[in-house]
Amino acid sequence: MGLLGKGLFAGMAVTARNFIGSYFDGGRKERLFTYQYPEEKMPLPENSRTFPFLVCDDEQDPVGTMRCVACKICETECPPQCIYIVMDRDEKGKPQQRPKVFDIDISVCMQCQICVEVCPFDAIKMDCDYEKSQHGRFDELVEHLPDLLKSNAYYNRIKPTEASAVDARLKAAQEKKAKKAVPAAKAEGPAPAAS
Amino acid sequence: MIQPLTEEQRFQLVPGPEGLIETQQLAVSIGPQHPSTHGVFRMDCVLDGEVVVKLRPVMGYLHRNHEQLAEKMAWLGSMPYTDRLDYLNSMANNWAYALAVEKLAGIKVPERAEYIRVIMAELTRLLNHASVIGFMLQDLGAWGTPLLYAFREREKILDLFECVSGSRMMCNYFRFGGLRVDMDEKALGMARDVVAKFPKFLDEFEQLLTENEVVLARCQKVGILPKELAINGSITGPMARASGVEYDVRKVDKYGVYGRFDFRVPVGAVGDVYDRYMIRVLEMREAIKILQQALRDIPAGPHVAPEVKVRNFKVPEGDGYARTESPKGELGFYLVSDKTGKQPYRYHVRPPSFINLTTLEDMCLGHKVADVVIILGSVDIVLGEVDR
Amino acid sequence: MEQLYQLLHGWFANAPDAVLRTVAIVVPILLIITVFPGVFAYITLIERKALGRIQNRIGPNRVGPWGILQPIADGLKLLTKEDIVPRRADKFVHFLAPVIAVVPAIVLFAVLPVGPGLVPVDLPIGILFAFAVSTASVLALFMGGWASRNKFSLLGAMRAVAQVVSYEVPMVLAAVAVVMAAGTLSTVGIMHKQAGGFLNIAHWYIFQPWGFVGFVLFVIGAMAESARTPFDIPEAESEIIAGYHTEYSGFKFALFQMGEYLASMAMAGITVTMFLGGYNGPGVGWKYIGPLIGVGYFFAKLLSIIFVIIWIRGTWPRIRVDQLMAFAWKVLLPMSILNIVAVAIAHYMESKFWAWIVTAVLLFVAAVILSKIGSPQNVERRTYRYAA
């Protein structure tokens, strides 16, 4: 039994150290790592992801300024097939560049972020809200288009570095398109003036 | 219709030794709902008093059709599913799959990505071994104390994973040709912090447990796995090294940049439960050495090979097998790609826990019921991997 | 009880004798039934909070400030749970087992001297009565395991009976040493022998070498009697999922828990009486607040022993059944017999100082030899080699 249980008492010294240390931790979360949940939430890092949401540029008109064009790439690439998109068509049946129905079933979604990676328009991004429990298991856990649309200002608030990089890239692309449009306009310009 | 097995077929009572007293054997199923079988796993045991006379493991309670699902999805789409194979070490599984696809498609991975992959894999090894030792001691009966100390350290590493990849456990971080996003300076600082504090935790853990007489008495000479049986049964990982087999895939294959690091591989002599526990503790110390070298030498550069596409990724025709040293053993992926190349034609996982479990009966015969639980804990199984 | 009767006779001299006797019996009974289960309830709370702090977390703190109302919430919850009895179980025995678990523990409190003049019954054979009654609770373990018609419960019951019966012997022999030194079997008498001296502390039996060894033996026996870790084989959660009380729910389960905790409290109380001087301490003889101080000392000593038991529960794993028996019969029993020899030597030597030295040396050498002989033969220190 060792020499009169020497190893046993070494173990008890470790436990005693933890017991006393837990009273004098001072918020460092070394010897007492409890967060009292509803009152005190653990600060999440910027990159943390839970479920997807759709980005719209202006909060006042979400449906009009959303970036999604219903290309259905995310629906095809999603591994558990949790996205359902129906493109919007106007009265004559011509497809608008907008989804009419965009459903994500969050009881199926496995938060893998592949939809974000493949989207060519930076329209769908990952949210970090984890308090999503509902009182039902099936229809209540499907999120529809109005709930999914959140503004770019919200996106900048939750993920500053990623959102500012996306904004810079979109602005650069827009400026390049504008610059390419200006020489075309200038090329057409003198002709009408001449006549 | 398949008939379920009858009681006699399930248990197969073995005739006991002749003696003065007529005894009866007890057929017990240490069943799928049990606090210590590490998941839904069943063992049909026949006991003679307290001694185990026959033991038959029954797996398949967590089968989720992983391999068939992968044959219907694109190559990248099954990367999140590999996270859920060995759900405690998601980065290790990701690496094995990425390695297999890169081997088939002939993609070269940039240096910085290789170093970050090694850092992530060794951090995963640290957290796996700490958790396994914690769980084994929980099975021994120390009510939660070593487990919660191990989880305290695990939380720091999981916070680092969340900072880098977005999710604590199901990371989905590796891509073919590199990683999804780069690791910035803040994350590298967190990693250095974790590595600096870990040896102190290991010393405290060892003081609590290694010299403890109760642990010594319960774990030594229990569940011995002889070296020949380990080699014949394809046992890999810390379990084989504890039995004396000097085999570590990192040293044999030198995949990634493991050839550049200076680390040793501990090997045991007896192959009992105590050896497996000590080999894991020594491997944690070696992993810290590798981490210190990797964090010191990490170069700048791109984090993913630029020619790899995310959508419409095609792999040329052929088949290949790639393996890594995951914390539980040798994790291998065998992929077959056909002419179209858009999804795997055949996808097979070689799970270390499943192969290591086949020797459970040989290790448990002659020991008591209490030992069966500890031996199962030292094999280190995760049911997600065993049943896929 | 006698003193209460005298007091009442002094106040109400003209009341009928039968009424005074009845009141003098009923009042202590009511006090025991309310005070000690109340203390038990708060000891469960202290245990949960102490185990929490050992494991780096806070215990319950939601139900009242610092979780003060938690035992009440637990009691209400267990009272309102559905009472499940297995269909083929033996209903009468299943019902009676928790009752038999609790009653001996409560009856044991009748001989504990809580304060000056505050012992419910001053039996001249107090210690004998205490051991006789505490052994009766073994029946409850076996009844619970047998009546549940569950193989795991039966295993737990078998082990429980073996354990309790084997640890009775060294415990009783350690108490015999104290009885020899004090010359009386009455608890009050043993406690009075330890009064006097410097601050009423110097004569406590724990400061004698044979008293110290007896204290250690008695505490180990008390932990084994009430099935606390490291001896909690009967209810080993990780192997046989709660053992003899697996099939109990609701209030019967609460009664089993109460029986276990009350038994450990009662045994701790007897330890305090025999080795730590009962309610003796500085200031007990003072006129009006003496009794209150005595009660305070008794409960302080009781709670400190219980705190040590809780601390041990949070640290050590549990011992296997055969090692447990080997420990009881090969180490503790010879030690307790040697303890009796040491008491005899100390009693018959003239010089108290040399008696102390001689007995201390004898017991220390015996402990070292026994710990070497009695430890499992296969325990060794190992070193590990590293592969190339």
C-alpha cells in the first residue's frame, strides 16, 4: 500500500488546493470556471457560428435590397439538404432575381458553413445566436424568409473583421464595374452630341 | 424475417470447473444503457460469481450510414460528416479524409497549412488523452474530480478551436489543399498560452493519480494484451504501443511535415491498463514538445492551394488509402473514384476503435466485472467511430 | 431522559407520574427525529457544494441564497415522484427494505451524548447497543437487492453484505481498545474519562498512539459500514448502476439515502465520543452557557469528520471487491489486535511517558510491515522506454 498511503495523501493535497483556490479565484476562471448562465453569458469569439441568415443592405427595405438572387447553389451544395428555395416570378412568369420562398430547417442544419463558402454573392452568412429553442419540433423549427433577412449593419456588428472585408470587396467590385461602364458611356457620348 | 437470438444462443453458458459445490452462472448484458460503456454499446457477459467467463461485444446501436451517405454527395460535402465520426476529435478525422483526397487528386499543400494542420492535430491529441484519462478514472469511481480537471483544460483548447474555425467540436476546418481560413496572430497567441500552461496541469494530474495506491492496485496486471495478439489483431495507437509494438504512423509514414519535428514515441512493456494510461500521459508530454516546435517555426504563406475549387471539384479516376495517427490509433480512409469524379464511388473508413475492440474478450477473460469496465475505458472507444 | 424526568418532577411535583414519564420519553424522541434528519438534509447540501468546489464549480445555488432551500426542494421532488415497483418483484420485502435501512440509524442516536446532560438514554452498555443496532442495517441492503429481481441489484447486494460484515470486525476491535482503556461500556462514561487536563483537550484518546490508530481504524470501518467511497461497492455507479437501490424511486430511494447518511453521521458521532472527547472542550463546565458550548463542540467535531469523509469521496477511486476484503482481513484485523495489545501495555507500564513512546514505536513498525505485506503483490513502480 505504498509507504502508509503516501500517494493517497498527495492526491488529497491536490484536491485541497483546488478547493481553497476556488474561493480566491477572482474572476480569472482558473479554479472556478462557472458562468452563471442567464445572468452572465460567456463572451463568444468573433468567428463563432450557429445558423445561417440572409444579408440585406438596407434595413428599411429588406426584401428589395437583399443580396440573394435565388441561384440555388447553396441548396445544391448543402450536405444535409436543409435549404428550400423557390424563385420569385412576376405576373408574366418571368423570373425575378429574388427568392419568393427561402426556408432553412434548423433541426436539420448541421452548421457546416458550406453554404456560406459557395455563395458567389455574399448573400448568406453565419449568425451566432444560439438561443433558438421553440415549443414544437417540426414546423416551429423551420425559419422562413422574413426571419432570415437581417441587415448589413447587424452583420458588421456581430463579425466586424469579416464584414468589413466583405464590404471592401463588394465596393471594389462595384467601382470596377462603374469604371468599365464610364468608358462605354463616354464612347457613346460624343455621337449623340454630334448629331 | 430475421429471428432474434434466443437466450441460449446469446449467452452460451460455458461449463464451469468440477467441485464440491454446484454453482450457477449468471448471464448478464452490460447493456446499451449503462453509465460506463462510453455510448450505446452492449456486452453480453457470462459470469461465474464475479469472474468473467465469456464476453461478446455487440455493436451497431449508433450506425448512421456514414459511408453510404458519402457516396451520394460531392467530395467536400462529406467533410462535415467526418467531424462526426470520432466526435471528440474532429480535426483528426478531417485531416485523414483531406489526406486521402489529396493523395488521389495529387494536390500539394502549402507549408503554412501543413504547420497549422500539425498544430491542430497535436492539440487534438492533448484533449483526447486528457479526456480519456478523466473518463477512465470516472469509471474507477473517483466521482468526477479528475474528469472535471481534464475538461477544464479541454475547454481552453475548444475555445481556441472556436476562435479559429467557428465551432467548438464540429470544426469542418480542413479543405483539400489546405485549410478553410488562416490562423491569425491572436489565435497563435492563444495556442502558445495553452501550451505554456499545459505542463503544470499535467503535473497536477499526475500527482493526483500516478502514485495513488488505489489506482495502482486496480490498474496493474489487469487486461493484459500480449504483443503477438496486438500485432495479429491489427491493434494500433496507444494500446499497441503499451503492449510493446513500436509502431507510430507519424514516424513510419512521416505524412505532412512530421519528419521535421524532434519527438520520441513512448513504448510500454506489460500491456495492462496502467501501461496504457501512462503511455497516454507520456504522449501528452511529447505532443507539447511538437507544439512548441511547430509554433516556433511556423512560416508565413498561403493557407490553401490556389488551384483547388470549392464547387465542381473533380478527382481523377483511381483508388487510394491514406492514414493518419489519430489519438485513438490509425485512422484510414479508402476512396475509389470513378470516371465522372464528382463523388466517391466507394468510401470506406478504417476506424481504430472498432478494430481495437475485437480483442476485448481476450483481455477480459478471468477478470472481474469491475475490471471489464476499466478495460473498456482503456481501449478508448468512441461509438461514433465504431458504428459509423 | 432521566434528567428531563427529574427536572419535570421538580417543576410539576403534583402531576401524575405516568404523564411526566411519558413527556420525558416523547420529548427526546421528537428532538432526535427533527434535529438529526434536518442535519442530514443540510449535510447533503454541504456535500454537494464541497464536491463542487473541489471540482472547480459551484454547487447548487439557485434554489435559495447559496442553495439553502435545495434539500427542501429535493425532498419535495422525491415525495411527489411516481413509486415504481418492478412487476415480478417481491412486494412486501421491496417495501420493507428502506424502512429497515433507516430505523437502526435513527435508533443509534439514542446513545450519543450531545451535550452535558443531553443524552437521550444513558445505557450502561451503550457501545454494545450501538454496534448491535448498526449491524441490523445490513439486512436492508440484502433485502433491497433480492427483492428487486434484477441481476445487477443482486450482485450489489452480495458485495454489500460481504463488505459490511468484514469491516465490522476491525471496527469493533478498535472500539474494544477504547473500552479497555476507559473501563466502561457506557458512552457517557467513556466521554467523562476524557475530560480534565489542559483546556479539557489533553486527555482525548486520539492523542495516545493506540487512540490514534484506533481512530483511523474506526473511521475506515465507518466509511465501509455506510458504503462511502472508496468503499462504495454496493452502489458502484459505473459498474452495476446503483446496485441494491437501482429499482427504487421516489420516497423509498430518499429513505435509502437517508439511511446511508444517517448511518455515517451516527458512526461519526460515536467516533467523536470515543476518540475526540465527545462534547469536551474549553469552557464546558461554565454555569449557564456550558451546555450550549458543549453542543456546539459536539456538532463542530461531527461536521469536521464528515467533511473529511466528503473530501475523501471527492479524491480517491474505489477499491475492487477482492482487494477490499484482502485489506480488511489481512491489514486491518491484525492492526486492531495489535492495538489491543498496545492498550494493555500502556495500561500496565508505570511511566506514562515511556508507555507512550513504546506503544508509538510498536504500532508504527507494525503499520509499516503490514502495509508491505497486505498490499497487492503485483504493484510495482515502472519506467518506460522510448522507441527510436
